[in-house]
Amino acid sequence: MATRSILVRSMRCLTLSQRVPSFPNQLLRGMAGHSKFANRKHIKAEKSKVKDARAGLIVRKIGIAIRESGISDPKLNSSLAKVMDEAKSLNVPFATVNDAIKRMTATQKAGSTLVVEARGVAGCNLIIEMFSDKHIKARQSVTAVLKKVGGAVGSAGSSSYAFDKKAVLTVTREGLEMDLDGAMEHAIDCGAEDVDEAEDEDEGKVFRFLCDPSDMNEVKKNLTDASLPVVDSRVEYIPHTFVPVPKDNEEILEKMFSLLENVEEITDVFDNAKIE
């Protein structure tokens, strides 16, 4: 497990297939390829800066959700509703969310999603999600950043082979008298493929249920019906292959993420770096 400060700082995983042989062995060990924008904390970052970064990310995602559908009502826009759930889980103020919705509604800009595959520090694999109306320019922005840290943008398939695309549904353990074995039983009943234990950014203990992205809404409903309210749900690229990064490269690795975070068009970054 990578030693840099991240959302999933401690965890033990077991496959459902270890309990139920009919399940495919889809254990996604390590989980280090979480979203860097959603989960990563900067080295020595002040909490105020972390909160600002969270709010900035949510504002971007609100813009994308509204632009893609043209609808600013979360009751009619499921993508926007998911972003608002994420904002709540990250403790982003409602006023910030509301202001962003009003601003984006008034100044909607055309655009579409772009996924860039690349190599970063020490050759780690990166999947970078972007939203822009100028894909070539957006791609050039990523190329310029990675060049500064010895990385490069790759072709389709050059990094995605190292990841599984999964829906991740987070359930807080607060108030639950249930261990990982109990969570696994619920995962089976609710249609999830796997479950693990983790810690959120505030060091609160959570369960993370994994499933195919196409099953996310159904699994979320089943978990809620089982009195396991989902506090966050998103689609992530989770690595099954890791690239070792020497400990002395940790600082430049964090620099890379910070530089990428400043690229306006970027909404998420996933990696498979593992600090040695």
C-alpha cells in the first residue's frame, strides 16, 4: 500500500469468491488508484487548502453535470444529484453548491468528456478524466504538465489495461454493529461484487462496496433498503497492477498531482503508483 497520505490509509480486503465460489474473483487489491482529486491530501497541506480543493472539484463537477444534460434540477439530472451527494460527503457548504448551480445555469458552456491515458512519475499509469469543448487544447495542457515531471501522454489502452472500472459505494460504519464478514453478506444480497474496509479523509471508518458501473443504482437502492445508507457513490478506475515508485520520488509525485489539479479541465485523476 502506498505510504503517502491518501483517503484509503488502512484496509484489509477479502474476496466474495473466498466465501461464495460461484462469484468471480474480482478482488481489487490495494485500492491505491483512487481518485487523486477526490481522495488525496497534499503533503503538509493545511486543512483550509484541502477544503478549498474539495470545493473547487465539486464546482467543476457541477458544471459538467449541468453542461452535459442542460438541466440544473437535481431531481431531473441524476449526474447532478450524485455530485450533490458527493459534496455532502465532503462537507462542502450548501451555499457553495447552490451558487455554483446558479452560476453554471446562467453561463452554460458546451463541452464533452475526454479520457486521457498517460504515464507519470517513475512510469506509473494515469487515467485522467477531463471536460472541455476543446479536446486538443485540453490534451496539450496535460502534456505540458507531465513533461515537467518526466511523464508523457499515451495512446488509448496504454494505461487503462492496468485498471478495472468499478462503481464504488461508500457506507459509513458509524452506528453499525457489523464487521467485514457481515458487510460481505450484505454485499452478496445487494448485488455487489466485493467490499473492503477503509478510512475517509476525516479518519472515519467506512465500508466500500464495489460493483459494475451499470449496476450502481440498483446496488445503492439495495444497500439503502438494507439500512446501509450510501454517503458517496462514484465510478473509479481501480488498479490491479501497480508500479513501484521509490520513496525519494514521493515529493515529485505529489508535485505532479498538484500541477494536474491546477488544470481547469481536469475532473479526476487515477493512478497505480505504489510508494516503496
